[in-house]
Amino acid sequence: YTNAQGEFTIYALPGDHNVSVEIPALWYLSSTNASFDFTLDALTPQIGELDFGVAPSVIQDSLGLHYFSPESVCSTPLAQWISVSNWGTTQPSGIVTLELDPSMQFISAGILPDSIAGTTIYWSFEELGYFSSMVFPVEISHPGVDMLGLEMYSSSGVCINDESLCLQADLLSVIECSYDPNMIVANPEGWTSQGYVLSDTDMLYTIYFQNLGNAPAQDVRIENPLPAPLSAEDLTYISSSHPVSAMYVDENDILHVRFEGIMLPDSASDVYGSQAFVSYLIPMDANLAVNTQIENTASIYFDQNEAVVTNTTLHTIYSCDGLGEFTVTSGDCFGDNIEAIAGDGLIETYSWSVNDASAGNSGTLIYEPENPGQFEITLTVSNPLCTESTSQVVELLQPEIPVISINDNILYCSGTGIFTWYLNDVVIAQGSDNSIPLQGDGVYIVDLTTEYGCTSISEPFIYSGIDATSTDHFSVYPNPAESLLYVSTSERWRNIEIRDVEGRIVREFVGDIKTPGTTTIDLSRLDAGCYLVVLQNENRTQQQLVVVR
């Protein structure tokens, strides 16, 4: 990796080597040589003038903006850095802003601001060079312990002068008042304690370090073994608080970063000045298997002291595939509820809809249709990494009501399927035959199950050797009845009895009947079933069969 002047240093073992250049986007190789072969040995321990020329292939503004802030002890100066990088083929000028959380106070800046308005600081920059970065160090006061646990929100921004390109980088942190000054931080940090990320994520790693000794550190070097799942060949330097004298990845995929002559002050004499960082971007292999874990740890060397080993970041590869799948557990018939269950997965929110109408927000759907027909069930689930939607179409059928008829003492039922015949609530036949011989007086009902498993029940068919529906002397309605039954007579009767199928009297009316006329009978206390309505006077008895639901 080159510095801002395009100079690069590579540390290599004795032997034969080849060096080539990776041309960045928007540029092309303008020099003759695309690579150089050379040999290092005792007589030639180093070699120079390995120069490559590049030129713009298109004129385009392109900037990078990053906002860096380590953790800090409460009520002490905190170092933050805003880094603006020129990745385009122009040399733009513009404005950089930093809007601090109200709990923070600006103390100083490594580059003198143009203006300060409240908690917002402004800088201007002129003609940012090709491939160069400009870092704006800021010293702020960290809130005290009285704000422990609260969130702080700050925002940085950059705009080129004509405002055709503007970027913003935000920082949200929690005031903790305890920290490790030498640490590696990953962005994104990942979801849950497992650090779930998608396999196509570009990882931004920042290594923060602070000189906690009692004298300035003349040199600082960092060794960072890159995890195997990361693509070391595509590592990109992003920014650093101090000029990097060398940065390279060796044959063992260890990233080396050197700050020679950094003269980093000790924290006892300069808390703000003792803090520093370096940041790089590295893409993951898009083909990584789900649940692959990536751990990253760095070692920091201050002069000749032993290594300070950082924390270890953890990330786990996650996949959104199949996240929104669900299983429908309802039947195929109208009258059934539509029930669906979301599949397993790390899900934070659920949203069900039926025919585009909201229907629930839990892992289970229970929907009661008002009509038969087709229903499009859609489940949308989400977590911080994914939002996935899946739809299924469910059809609920409305079977026809079977109808019983009689011909030559044979009972017939319409429809096809499995017929279950009842006489006075007792099963008398079952099968695919839609006819049975008449088996005496009573109430016949058919329960028909279709080939789709839908069931429907016929209206009761009443057969009586006396009269199955009415007599010349009285009639009853409705039949079947529910809570009320009306008995209409054309002559005078002494009493009305309601008897069950075994002949027992369950209701009797003597003085409060209207004959001739219509008498209302309350059936609400009777169980569902078949009953006889019996009218009597001194000379005769008449009866009709009724069904109570």
C-alpha cells in the first residue's frame, strides 16, 4: 500500500520476487511495465525505482468518509478522528462538519476549525490529492459518571463545494466509563453475541492503541493475523491517525502495520495525544458456509516492549435463505380456520397478511374466513440482517349441502363421497353408496365427506307412517326448530305434549294453548334431537315428528 505520495515499501526475504500493481477503479495503467522482476540478496538487500504510472479513465468525484472514536474513561479527554479519502479522479474542495452530542464538549482540534456554532464544528479543505486522505483529529471531553449508561449520538459529514456529493457518518455509543485502550473494533459488529453477518459483508476493522507507559513511544508496530475466511488479497487501507511508514501482508497472511518515528506521547503527560488508530477494509468470501466463525485479534508493540494483545472480535456467517418460510396446517374446507406456523430462524418481527389485509404479528396465524374461496397468505419476517417475504395460496371449498329423497321405499342422497346415514342420531350405514332401504319412521340425516375431506350435513328428512310433514288438523313450523316451535291448529284440542323418541313426555301444555289458532312452544331447554309433537282431545290423538337443533 502506498502513502499519499504514491511511495510504497515491501519487506521481503532474500530471493527472486515479482511485484505488480492493482489498478483502482476509474484509473488505468499508463506506464510501460505492468510488473517488475527482481532479486534480493546480500549484495542487493533493497531495490528501488519500481514505479508504476496511472491515469484517469473517467473524470468522477468519489469520496470516502469515516468517523472513528475509541472508548474512554469518564471525565477525561477523548480523541476522535474524521477521515476524508479521495477515491475519485478529481481533486475536490469542500466542507467537513462534526455535530457533537450535547453531552460532549469540544476542547481542541488537530486542524484549526473554520468556525464553531454550538456543538457543530466546520472545516474546509482545498484540492484533496489523488488517493490521499485527510484526517481531522478532535479532542473532546467525555461525559462523567453521572451519565453512565446513556447513549451519545454524534454525526460527521462532508460535502464538496458544489454539493453534488455529500456523505454522512454517524456514531452511536453508550457511556460506560471503563475501557481497554488497545483494542480491535469491527464494523459491523454483528448481530447478537455471535456477531451474525451476511457472507457478502465488507468488514471495517479499526485497531485503537494508546501509549500507557511513562515515556513517548518512538515506534509502534502492529501484527494482525488475518482470519482465513477473509480475503487478504482484497484488503484496503482506509485511514490512520498518524502516517503509516509500511503496511503489508506477509506470506502467512499476517498484516503488518508500522509507525516508525511516531513519537506517541505517554498518557500520563498527554491523554489526548497518546491515542491513535489504524483502519482497514476487507471483504468476506461470498461463498463462506453458514455458521462459519471469523475471529480477529491483533498484537501491538510499543518500541521493544512485549506485545499488547487486543480483544478478539467474533463474527458468524448468517444466511437469509428460507427465513420467511411457513407451513399451512388448516384443512381444505370452508368452515375450517386457516392456520399457519412460521419456520424456525432468528426472527425479531413477524407480519402476516391475508389477501393484502393485515392478519397478525406473531409466529402463528389463525384466520377465520367469512367466505369460501382462495386466500393468499403472506408472511414477512425481519431481523437486523434480513427482511424476507413468502406467500402461499390456500383454497377453502364450500361443499354442496346433500339432499335426501325417497322413491319406492329407497332413500337417496345427492353428491359423491362417503355417506354416513343416521336414523334418530344412530349410524345405520356408511360407505360410497348414496342409497339405503327405508328403515322405519324417524329422522334421517346424512353426513357426506367429499374427496377433499370436506364434510356437509343434509337437512333432516322426516319419515312417519302417520304423516311425515303435516296433518289435516294441525301443522308445526319451523322444522327443524331451534328455540321456538309454532303449532297451528284448525280445531280445538285439549292438550299438547312433547315426547322424546322413547315416548317420555318432556313438555306438556294444557290450559295455555290456543286451539284453534297458533301456540308458541319454548324449546330452549331441550337437548338437540328428535321429538314427537302430540295433540290430544277426547276423541283422538294426532302427532308429528320434529327435529330440535
